Amino acid sequence: MSDSIPRVTEIHAIPQQEFREGSQLDTARNVYTLLQVRTDAGITGIGSCYTSTDLVRAALGRLHDLIIGEVAIEPERVHEKLEQSGFWWGRGGTITHTISGIDIALWDIFGQVTGQPIARLLGGYYREKVKPYASLSMSRHDQLKADLEAAMARGFKAFKLGWGRFGRTGNPADDEAIIRMARQTVGDGEIMVDPGGSQQFWPHSYKWALRTADMLADYDVVWFEEALPPDDLEGYKLLREHSRVMISAGEVLTRRQSFEPFLEQGAWDIVQPDCTKVGGISEARHIAWMAYRHNILTVPHGWNTAVGLAADMHLIAALPVGKWVEYHQPSQVIDEIVVEPFQMDEEGMLRVPTKPGLGIELDWDGIEKLSYGTYKHD
Ligand SMILES: [Mg+2]
């Protein structure tokens, strides 16, 4: 092969954490890591991992000899090489989360070198716009109505309520009161509900989930997410069969092999792989196409950075059937690290980037700020 092919020379892990004055970078709150991949051609790519930077750095140390010097414009092969090389190193965990960021950055580089946006390299644009839903935390219970109104004012037409006290007070009427308030607030906007069954020691099983799904159907909720613990295959199969609202899950699974039984046995209506966890765009694409073969919709999990959101938009644009992407609100790691914040049109839709690679311009001042001064851009 020609020497003019760009090769990977360095990878920098950049911690990102929501900024609070007087606060410090700490492992518990640093749940995002950006990965900058540099090449001998002077082109750099950016990726994102949904995990803390200390874990990413440990994995990068282990992956170093496998990735430095590699071809920078063959994301899928390099991703598969790294993943299969990690079979003995805790595959599916930190190693896979870190490969996710490398993979996204390599797709970004591939796009810049070829002058094409990632969606085209993935097969092409089935759609030019995607529908972001404002992903809101019910842990901000007292502010939830204000959060919904702020998201509406920003142009969102779809809203997901996640975690917080839903399913945790012991009184189903408390859950219904939240959904009633949300329906009254957003009118005919789309509502999704995510109690967060991947929290440790989630106490509910099929009967609670079905009863709650019935309540949600009365409020015309679009989907019910992670109503059960993440590995409850049999529970999800039953719930999908009997629920009137769509059933979704998959955000904590990694590697396509983990998704296979759920997809092949029809356990969900919607699968929610996270590009920044499952192994990158390459792996999410395998999962999404497997889901498509079973007529299961992919809606990427994206409690995420602007880099992860951009990756999700390209992935969804390049699937035969696709609609939504998750957009965490409020979120500094999305809105403050890009030069041009994402803007919705009057229908509440986002235009998928069309510039080369991820097609976003990073605001390095914002990234430095959210790294709490631990990263200096050069
Ligand atoms: Mg969720």
C-alpha cells in the first residue's frame, strides 16, 4: 500500500464534565471522555466515550501497540481488530467503551480524507433530517415542568422523562401524576417514559411493567424504556407481546453479540445501542441492521456529548427506517462544545450534517472549560 495513507500517531483522552463553579473534575461525575485521534497527515478525528477518563486511559495503554501506526481511514477493520484483540481483557467493558471513541474518530478522519460525511460513507442518506427528543431527568422533579417548557421553547416536539422517582415511591398514582402533568404541559407533543431499569437492584418485574404500560398507553406515550432489568430477556418478550405502547431497551449492552438474542427473539420494539459504548459507529451499525432485519427500530441511546449526538445523526440518516435521536437537556457537553449549537426547524427536526466526517466544528474553549483546565488545545 502507498505511504500516502494516513496513519494514527497519537490519541488524547479529554475528560468532560458538566461545569459547576467551584467544583472539580472527579471520577464519579466525569462520565464523558472525548478522544482526539491524530495522524501523520495532519488530520485529526474526534470520538466520544460514555465513561470516565481514568478508565479510558487505562484501556488506551493496553490498546496502544495495536492502534498506533494503524491505517486511519479503515474504521471498520481497525474496530474489529481491536475488539477481537480484547477478548481476554474484559471485552464489552472499558476496552469496548474506549474502542467506541476510537472508532468514531476514525470514521471522522475517513470522512475528512474522502471529503464525505459519515452518513454517505455508511451507505447514504435515507433522510436529511432526524427528530431529536429532549431527554429530561425526573430527578429534577421540582423543575420538571419548567424543563419541559424550556425544551418546548427551544423547539423540541418530543420529550422523554427518565429515572428520578418514577416507579420508586411505591404508589402508582405518583407515576401517573407525573405523566398527566407532562401531557398537560406538552399538548400533542410526543412523550416517552424511561423509569431506568438498569439502575442497581431495580425491584420491578413483568406485572408492574405491564400495569404501568397500560397507564402510559392512556396518555398516548410513544415508548416505555427499560421497564425491566437489562438482562430480563423473558420479561421483555412477554412485555412486548402484551403492552399497548412500544417497548425499548439496550442502552447498557455492548457488542453486537449481546443484542442478538433480544433481536432474534423479538424482545423489543425499539433497540437503543449507544455509539459511545457498544464499540462505535461500526458496531452500532451492525446492531441497527440486525434490528432492521427483524423489523425492530433503532433509536440510539445518547446521554451524550455533541460528538456522540453527531455520530447518532449519521447512523440514523443511513438506515432504511429511522426517526429519533436522543438529545440530553439541559446539557453543556452538547451545547457548549460546538461552534454552532444544533438548531431545530419549525417541525422540531435537526438537519443531519453534510460536511465531511462528523460535520461539526468543535469549540475548543468550551471543551477546555468542561475539562476543568486539564486539557489545553494546541
Ligand atoms: Mg434510558
